Amino acid sequence: MERALTEDWDKDDNIGGLSDDELTYRFKEAIRIDDEIRRIKGLPVARYDLERRQSYLEYPDGTREYREKP
């Protein structure tokens, strides 16, 4: 049974009938929805600033609280 599962997974890079692109899309949508729910609840959302190379919390009002580098 285990070998059959492995063979199915290797076929066309599909897992459970979903392509890598579909899985990536669903993952990104789940994160977007979770972020939206957190904003509605008034909770901060963790983000990363590529320019400053630093993580921060973004609050629903748009303010950012950068984390200190260790």
C-alpha cells in the first residue's frame, strides 16, 4: 500500500489530485483569509520588511512595531 501512495504522488507532481500550483494558490489564500480575520479581531499580523530585513507586527490601524535584531 505504501508504495502505491508514493507512485501516485510522483505522478505529475500531484498530491491528492492537486497540482503544485493549486496547492500554492490554496496556501496563499488561507494565509490571506487568516490575516483578514486577525485584522477584524483587532490582532496584529506578522510581516517581514525586505528592505530593512527585519520582522514586524502590523496592527489593524496600519502601525508597525519592528522587532529588535538579536
